Amino acid sequence: MKKRLGIICLFTLLFATFIAIWDYSYRKSLEPAYTPLKRRITDRIPLESGVFRRDKHALDYADMAIDEKHRHSIADYYRNRAFPGAPPTIPHPLLDERSMGGKDCLSCHENGGFVPKWNAYAPVTPHPEMINCRQCHVAQKVQTQFRGTNFEKIPAPAIGKGANRASDGRPPVIPHSLQMRENCLACHAGPSAPKEIRTQHPQLVNCMQCHISGQASTTDQKPLRERI
Ligand code: HEC
Ligand code: HEC
Ligand code: HEC
Ligand code: HEC
């Protein structure tokens, strides 16, 4: 009798376990597949991810007052470059002649700010990860060339009213290449940005949502005005 009861109990237990497992797997199969929608929406396009590198400073830039006395112009900007896009020379004395860069330069150039002894705002570097700064940026030893050459600067792209825009008030296309220029806020925002290209809307972080590259990749494209 005891043995029979034991066998019946065992089978009831097995049956109950079977029902429980079957029920669980049946319910699981009814659940919708997991789609991480939120992540997909917030993921950045890899090509444009550089645009967001300084986005945590965007609101500070929007609140910064304009310091008329220490504004740079685009002419000052080009004076320090062999041609548009070339690495600028270092226009100030080096604090440590033996230093290649790193924190000796990033202390001022990572986030910018006013430097009283040179009476200027330190421009923010768009590439703080390239720590051997003096590999590309050389100090100015003399103000003039030792000897004249026939080197001519490539003219910089036109900017401002009438240039790069389909019509007034429209977002201008980006007239320059994006190589080493993905970090828009570094050059286009804050007091060190030349006044002609300092954006009035640094808070609209996603710059390439409205400003697209103006560099046509094929030669048979009609000028912008004819296309619309
Ligand atoms: C004490 C702060 C400070 C330190 C440290 C410093 N800089 Fe500067 N840097 C400035 C300021 C301010 C300017 C703007 C000067 C001006 O406009 O007259 C500047 C300008 C420059 C420019 C010219 C940028 C342009 O757009 O024309 C380069 C390049 C530069 N610095 C590179 C360096 C390098 C490389 C180092 C490290 C070896 C360095 N700096 C260290 C404050 C600093
Ligand atoms: C591989 C070469 C290279 C290295 C290394 C490098 N730079 Fe530059 N840097 C450039 C070039 C090229 C430009 C000009 C970018 C342009 O106009 O498109 C530039 C531009 C700049 C500017 C001016 C930004 C502006 O407003 O146009 C500053 C400031 C600067 N670099 C600072 C630094 C500092 C500080 C370091 C080290 C942490 C550094 N760079 C390392 C090549 C380099
Ligand atoms: C290394 C500094 C630098 C970076 C980084 C940079 N720019 Fe520029 N940008 C300039 C300069 C300098 C000009 C003026 C024309 C020239 O020299 O190419 C300019 C011009 C422009 C203009 C034309 C303005 C006008 O009035 O016609 C637009 C729009 C623009 N940039 C958008 C962007 C966007 C968007 C990004 C980020 C993807 C960006 N820039 C990154 C330096 C920079
Ligand atoms: C919602 C669209 C939009 C976004 C996002 C946007 N812009 Fe603009 N931008 C415009 C329009 C529109 C103009 C033309 C304004 C005018 O001519 O009155 C403009 C003009 C400019 C100019 C020319 C100078 C000026 O202020 O007129 C620069 C430089 C510029 N933007 C840079 C940027 C940068 C850098 C970012 C990212 C921080 C950015 N923009 C994000 C719409 C946008």
C-alpha cells in the first residue's frame, strides 16, 4: 500500500512539474521579441559622432556673454596658418621648451578660458586626444620669413551673407572638409571663436541635422541655387 501511494505521489509530482514547465515555455513563446528601441533611437551615426564631443558645454556657451574687447576675427585666424586647414603655429612663448604637449598644453587648450598674461582667450583644441601637440604645431621663432618664396596661400572658402546659403536665413552648408573638423563646437562656439563664425545657437547640439557638407562629391552637380 505504502509503495503504491509512493508511486502515485511520484507520478503526480512529475505530472505537475511537466504542466508547470510546459505552461512557462508556452507563456514565454507568447512574449514579443525584445527590440531595444530606445538605444537604437539615441545611437549616433558613427560619421557624425564627433559633432557631439563637446555637447556637455553647449548650454554654457549659449549663456556666455560676448567680450567685444578680446574678439578675434577670421583674418587673425588665417594669419597664423600657412593655408586653410594647416596647423596654426604657436603664437605665444612655450612654458616648457622640452615639453612635447599633453597636459602642458591641454591645461589651457582643453576647455579654453581667458589668459590674462597674454590678454587673449585660449582657443579650444578640436583634437585633445592627439597629445604630441608639437609634432604638428611649431613655435614662432621669428615674425617674418627668412627668405621670400613663391608659395601662395589657397584662398579660404567664402562665408557670411550670400555664401553657402540657398537664400537668406537658411542654414549654410559646411564649406570645409570634415577631416579633423568633426568637433564643431570647439571652433564655432565660445569667446575664442572668430566673430564671423561664432554660432549664435551652440545649444542646437546636433549641427549636421541642419548643416550638411557643401563639398560636392561628383563634378556634374549643378550649383546649389539651380538645384532648388
Ligand atoms: C597658459 C595657457 C596656455 C598654455 C599652457 C598653452 N597655450 Fe596655446 N594659446 C593660449 C592662448 C591664450 C592663445 C591665444 C593667443 C592669441 O590669440 O594671441 C593660444 C594660442 C595657441 C595656438 C594658436 C591657435 C590659433 O587658432 O591660431 C596654438 C597652435 C597653441 N596655442 C598651441 C599650444 C601648444 C602646442 C601648447 C603646449 C606646448 C600651448 N599652446 C600651451 C594659451 C595657452
Ligand atoms: C597630427 C597633427 C596635430 C597634432 C598632434 C595636434 N594638432 Fe592641433 N591642429 C592640427 C591641424 C591640422 C589644425 C588645423 C585644423 C583646421 O583648421 O582644420 C589644428 C588646430 C589646432 C588649434 C586651433 C583650433 C581652431 O580654432 O582652429 C588648436 C588650439 C590646436 N590645434 C591645439 C592643439 C593642441 C593643444 C594639441 C595637443 C594636445 C594639438 N593641437 C595636437 C594638427 C595637429
Ligand atoms: C578646426 C576648426 C573648425 C571645426 C572643427 C569646424 N569648423 Fe566650420 N568653419 C571653420 C572655419 C575657419 C570656417 C570659415 C571657412 C573656412 O575657412 O573653411 C568655417 C565655416 C563654417 C560654416 C560656414 C559659415 C558661413 O557663414 O558661411 C559652417 C556652416 C560651418 N563651418 C559648420 C561647421 C560644422 C557643422 C562643423 C562640425 C561638423 C564645423 N563647422 C567644424 C572652422 C571649423
Ligand atoms: C535647427 C537647425 C540648425 C542646427 C541644429 C544648427 N544650425 Fe547653425 N544655422 C542654422 C540656420 C537657419 C542658420 C542661418 C542663420 C541666419 O542666416 O540668420 C545657421 C547659421 C550658422 C552659422 C553661420 C553664422 C551665423 O550664426 O549666422 C554657423 C557658423 C552655424 N550655424 C554653426 C552651427 C553649429 C556649430 C551648430 C551645432 C552646434 C549648428 N549651427 C546647429 C540652423 C541650424
